[in-house]
Amino acid sequence: MPVLVRFYFVLISIVLTVSQVSAESGVTKVNVTAHKIEISIAPISGPCDLVELSQGETNFIGGRTSLIRLDKRKISLDRFAGTRDRLYSGFLAIQNERPLGTIHYAEEIKNISRHSDPYPQVKSKKGLQVQMVDDALTLGVKHAAINFDFGRMVSLKPATNDLSWPMDGRTFHFQRSYVEHTDARIKRLSDAGVVITLILLNYENADEQQNKILLHPNYDKACPQNLSAFNTTTPEGLAWFKACMEFLADRYSESGFPHGRVANYIVGNEVNSHWWWANMGHVTREEFVNDYARTVRVCNTAVRKFSSSARVFISLEHHWNIHFPSGDDTQAFAGHPFIDRFNEVVKAGGDFDWNLAFHPYPENLFNARFWEDKTATFSADTPRITFKNLELLTQYFKRAPLLYHGKPRHIILSEQGFHSDGTPVGEELQAAAYCYAFYKVDRMEGIDSFILHRHVDHPAEGGLNLGLWRRNGDSAEPLSKKPLYEVFRSADTPQWKQSFKFALPIIGIASWEELAQHGRSKK
């Protein structure tokens, strides 16, 4: 059985002669080079042991296999143990069978990526969750988000022409048709200079064997959207998640981009309302954060192994100091404490460059007038962050505890839109709301993109009509364009001001400069 599946542990006994114990104990940093793992350990009185653990393992006592006596506080290990890459490993110091500090993972992952193209640069924040590639290019989108379902990718019973990926002495297989269908969409868009964001999802499917591997062990079939948290808890689930991410990260950053390029990976969807969008049963915030942080770390490690510039994002919806009111505190969490705890857990195990994909929908998804939101205030205890008070989010991410190497993390708005009620007045209001939101975001530092949801009205969105296009009957196929279509097309062109002019009286302002002078949304 492969080393990864057996959760192979390496135990290195380190004799430390330094008598003074520092305030920081145990492993303090793990650096990775092309061939070595460099592990730093704080001064400790007496001998201690160093245990290597898999990402999914926290039992530091069992499974030890070998002892190597060292007398150094900085240990260098071969990065590869046979075919297994220690890049993913965690390291923990123990003394007298008790842990010293926390499990520490790779923190500095530099100059090891297989592909080193710089992050793509575009001049506009205008984006769309793309349904029709040709139309998106006609609209001049600069950012595109595409959903990607792991369940449709994985092939447990591979056909002869399925794609494969070697990792840790195993071969993993993927559905060629699904991957190549995704290739075609990504390549056309990225070849046109569009920055691609892949939204990583994990749907329940008809194959129970596959579900057992991919779905989180605590997944509850009673959840409404059939969306599970990723399974990085079991050895087999972790192996498949790593293999999927390595395959995607390599494929979509390969030199010359023969399959297209992905710049951003979002791990799950609106995870602070996990019961609906990333289900792992009824859990506390602490339990969910610990699990999600592990998954995001594995994703980031896989991405960084193959791309020096692609970015990994966590996904949150707009509830900031309250949780989604339809759930209890085992189903949904407020975004503000969620981010703080996520950041603490990550830093305890070795900080890495995670980023935020945020969804600042209006407080009432059926009312596009976000500037009237009552629960989006400009105080620190605001219940929600919507477009009205979005500057609170960027200000919050400038706080020292959330910085990465002294700089704010990247924020994208990866899913949000405005409802139209099917009447001419409702559609005009939808277009006006977009004008206001785009004007604000376009001039706001700290937001990289504004990706509108959605391209075409969809019948399975609880009555919401968020699209640029009206749908054809009960299908999700386009029928006719709404006023929003032309507004969106012109948003980042020299014609924007003329195109947006109709929105001023709807919002209740005389000019766009009035908003700029206020420095924040109109109250």
C-alpha cells in the first residue's frame, strides 16, 4: 500500500543542548527548496523529537518508524522520500510524549514552481460568471469565473482514453470529456486576455463509491444544494484532492498555456453558510475552520508547486457580524469572526498567501437598491457588508494581523448581482444598481475584480432574475437582452458616463462626482 495512504510518519530525534527555552516553542518555520525541507526549531532544554505528519493527521504519537539523532536546531531533510513529496508534510516537536508548539507546515515556498509566468494584468475590473463564451468576449469582459465540479472530473473506473496524473507512487485518472470541455472554455477566454477564476465545487453525485471518497465524511444528505465540503480528512480523500489540484494547477499554468490559463482558484463557495454551499454536517465554527484551513492549505501548496503566481481564495457571503438567519450556529457563521479564526489557525501552522473572494449582495437579494440597506452600516459591528459599505472590508484587510508579508491580501468580488422583477421598471433598477456598484468598485483600492452573477436568468435561483439576459421559458437559455446588457458592455469604456446617466435620478444623486466627494456610498 502506498506510503501516503498508510500515513507514513517519520520520527527524527533531535538532541538540543541549549538550556534557555524561548517564548516560542517547537517548530518555528518550515522552508522548502527544490530538493530540501529546512526546519527551524526554537531553543529547548533537553532532547526532543521531530515528527512528520500527513496533512490529515494530528496523532503525533502513533506510527513512528525511525530515529535519527541530531544535535542541531535547524534540520535539513530530503524533500522527497522515495516518490512522496514532503512539501505537504507537517512537522511537530515533541518532548516526553507531549507536543511542543503546533504542527507546522511549509511557510516559504519559493523558487520551486514548475511554471513561473507572472500574474496576468488587465486594465479593468469588469467580470462575469460566463455561460456563453462568444457573448462574454463581445461584452469585453476582463475577468471570468467558471464553476468546476470535482465529481465530474474524477474517474475511478477509467476509460482507455481518460487523462492521468502520477503522484506519490500512484496514478490518478480524470474524465477526459469534462476536462477538455473546460479546457475549451478557459482557453478561448484566457487567449483573449481574460483573467480566469476557477470556482472549485464538490457536488454529491450518483456514484456512491466516488461520493465516499470525495464528499466530506460528515456530509449531510439533508442539505439543500447537494454541495459538500472537500474531503481532506480521510487518507483516500486527501490523496484525490491533492491529485486533482496538482493536475489542475499544472494543466492551467503550463508554459505556452496549451489548455488555457487559470489565475485564481476559489476553494468552495460561501463557506460561512456551509450547510447550503459547503456542507459538513452540523459543526461548530472551530471545527469547520480547522477543516477548511487544512483544505485551503493543501490547495495552495499544490498550486504553488506548479505556479509561482496563481492565487488561492476563500469564499464568504455578505453576513459579517451575524450569520445567515435561516440557519443556526452549527450551519452558518458570521464572516468577521470566521476570517479572524481562519487567519489564526493558518498562522499557527505556518502562514501562506490565501486571499478572499467576497459576495456583497444587497441585504435583500430581491431588492436591488443596496444604497438603502439598513443592516449595512459604517460601524465595526455592521451586520452585513454589501456594496453600500464595502469599504469596511478593504479597511479591515489592511489591519496588521491580516497582512501577508506586510501587504494586504487580494480581494475579488466573485459572485454578486441584482434582481429584476420582470417589469421595465425593475429591469431599469437592476441596471442602475450595477452602474452605482461598478462606479464605486472601479475606484476602490483593494478590490481586484467585480465578477457579475449571472449571464442569463436561471430558473433554479428561487425566483431571482440576476442575468444580463432574460431566459427562454423554464430553461436557462438566453431569450433577449435586458437594459443591464448595454450598461455592462460600456462600463469600462469611454462611453460609460453617457451610458450610466439614466441611473442618477434612480439613485437620487445629481452626478457621479457627488459620490466621490462623499468618499462612501450614499446613505
